[in-house]
Amino acid sequence: MLLLSRNDLKKVLSMREAIDAVEKAFLEFYHERADVPLRTIIEIEKHNGFLLYMPSYLKESEALAIKVVSLYAQNPKKGLPSVLATILLNDPETGKPLALMEGTYITAMRTGAASGVATKYLARKDAKTVGIIGAGVQARTQLWAICEVREIEEALVYDLNENRAKAFAEEMSNKLGIEILTASNPKEVAKNVDILIVATTATRPVINGEWIQNGTHINSIGWMGKDARELDSGTVKRSKLVVDSREGVLSESGDILIPIQEGIIDETHVYAELGELVAGVKAGREHEEEITLFKSVGLAIEDAITAKLAYEKALKLGVGTEVTL
């Protein structure tokens, strides 16, 4: 079995390849060529955390994996990422374990890649500016993916921790070669960009729908349970809503469930799953003025396809450590 560390994964994974792989996974998901049980979620109330078990099998890509991922909103205060994960990749033919890999980096890459796919279909072609609310690990791959599918020139970032925002701006500006400025509040970010990333561990809305300009595309990836949200109801109501999975979002996402409970929207407000856009059965952006929203809770197919990509590239490049259990 091959062990792949975070550093190993950084050597073998590119965002462009991850976007292409995740797009293919969503196409298989649409065509019902994937087994994706709803993830098992254990809430650890005592420590304000969640543990999730996420298995999946992509029949065409032959990607079989399970991810165990934790989400602890207070971890950054302890010097740890809010998301920690491990992925086991198996051989679909025999069930043999092929690789055990650090899953936090895979999670960030595949989540960014999914938003990259959504941005490809939903953002204006001439989008040049990106706003980021939340400057954690996930926000980095979100911005990276967007820069792969649109010619971004400038970004604006806000975080409750000003030093984190400044560190994000410096790091990602150097990585992506674009100008990144820090903002003093979320409103400043939301009102002045073509594409908005909301990547927080908030339990209450961090944006107001009145701030969002016509023509904006929003990627919202925050998830802290069905009773928590980072988007207000006004933002959701004003938007053409695309999700990674109807079943997942309508059973887990407070960003959508709370507006439904309030009577602001109903389940028919979900315009499409991302796979429907990839398959071409539904249009993405249809005019320049519409506000589009991609709300994701995360699908295990994204982990499986990205883990298989990493494994195959690691074998080719001689990266990783072989172990016998």
C-alpha cells in the first residue's frame, strides 16, 4: 500500500488536472454511474465538532474510496485546520487497499476544483475580480481554481482575523501573480467583485443579499450543520441556485434549509445540480445580469476521483512510501 503525505500530494496534483477530473466525476454522477451514499455524520457536541464518513464508487472511472473527515470550527485557535481528513483508496476489482493519503489537502483541492467547474459554467466570461470572505485553507484553493477558469486580475479578501487576511493576500498574490488587497468588512468585498467566494465556519450569515451586484457569481462552501449558515435568505432568493447534490443540500445545508423553513423559497428554487450543467441538459449563465450561486456541501465522488488521480500520478513519478500492513 502506498502512503501519500501532504507534501507528496503537493508534488503530484495540479489544480487544472483536479478541475478536469472533478468535472468528469460530476458527469458520471449525473448519468447515475456512481454509488454515493449520503455521508454518515457524527456530531461531537461536547467539543463543537463533526466527524463525517464519505464512501463512493465511480463505475466508469473505477475510483473507489472512503474519506474520514472532521470539521472543528475552533481548531484555528489551536493552530490546526478546521478541516482534517484521511482517505483510503481501494482497488475496485479486488478490494485491496491501494493507498492511504492525507485527506485535508485532497479536500481543499477537490472543493476548489468543484467551484472551478461551477465558475466555468456560471460566472460571466469577462469576470476579472474576485472577493473572498474567509481566509483559511479552503479559500486558497477556491481562488486558485477560479484563476484557472477565468482571467482574474484582482482579488479582495476579508477575514475576522486581519493578520490571516494579510497573510492570505501576500501568499496568494505571489502564487497566482494577481493583485490581492484586504478589506475592512464583508460588505466592501461583496459589493465590488464579479465572483464572490464565501468560505467560512460561520453559523450566522456573513453577507446580505442587498450587497450583491447584478451579474455576480457566488461560490459558497461553508458548512456547519443544517441549523447554521453563512448566506442570508435574501442572497439565496435573488440567485439562480445550482448545487452539487439536491439530496445532500436539501438534507444538510442550513444555507438552503433555513430559507425554506422561513417560507422565503421552496425546494423548486434549486435550478440544477452541477452535473446537469456539465452534461448540457441545463444552461449555466443565461444573461449578464443574473446572480448565480453554487452551494456545495461536498460529494464523496470528488474525493474518490481526486485520490485516484493523485495515486496514479504518484506511481508514475515515484512519489510516496510503500508499506505492508
